[in-house]
Amino acid sequence: MVKLRLKRCGKKQRSRREGRDLRKVGFYDPINNQTYLNIPGIRYFLEKGAQPTGTVYDILKKAGVFTEFRLNQTEVNS
């Protein structure tokens, strides 16, 4: 299963995550409260079945990505 993760910035000397990136779809900096999302890249991976982690899910929900994603899915199925 592919997990949708954002790169975390703002902390020094953190350990690397397992595996390498398939594609960079965004980052977030919890210290400076900055977020960058590549919405088309995120939608692509969600359509292919990628599952967001808990934190990424909350960030995407706040950005309204899931409402747009569900609207597009409804239009395709109709």
C-alpha cells in the first residue's frame, strides 16, 4: 500500500523515513505553520488508491481536497 506523506520541515537532525519518495506532493512546517500542497499530484495518488497518513488527512481535509475529490468522483461515475 502506498502512503501519502508530506515532507516535514523545520526540525534539525530528524531520522529519515523508510523508503524513497515516488513524487514530492508537498511539505508542511509545523513551527512556522506553513503548508504547500501540490493538489494535482495529491489527487493523482488518491485516485490510484494511496492512503494518507493521519496528519496528512487532517491537513488535506482542512484544505478542502476531499470535497473536491468526491465531487470529481461523482461526476465521473454519473
